[in-house]
Amino acid sequence: MASIVYDANMATQPDKKLTDQLRQAIDDSGLTRYQIAKETGIDESAMAKFYNGHRGLSMKALNALGECLQLTITMRRKPSKSKGS
């Protein structure tokens, strides 16, 4: 299995959606989508549809993807917009 290095810069891009970050992690993994599908048990067509932005993945599939790619998810809220600004 390839070692995954998470690009900390991805987390600092506030406008980048979680799905875009997951696609980037897939690209950066060095694994093919076929390999990821086999390792996670995610159907290949579901993986392709997710990767191409045509559908989402179940929570179970997202958990398997995160485990496979050795991802650590850090959640934070966007700063609220103040009414006086």
C-alpha cells in the first residue's frame, strides 16, 4: 500500500469542497481508482461516478475511503460574517 502524505495546504483552502479534497487525495495517493475500489469494497462504477462528480458516496464508503487513503479529517467552521462589516 502506498504511503499517503496529506497536503496541509488542502485544509487551508476555504472554498475547496470536501469532495474536491477527497478527489485530490485519490489523485495524490499513487493508487488507481480500480485499486482503491478493490481495497475499500466500493463498487468501481460508484467510485467512477463519485470521482467524476455525478454522485456521492455513502458514509460507509466514505469511511472506507478515508481508511484506505489514511486520511485524518479536521473539521472547522467558517468564520461567521458580522453584520457590521
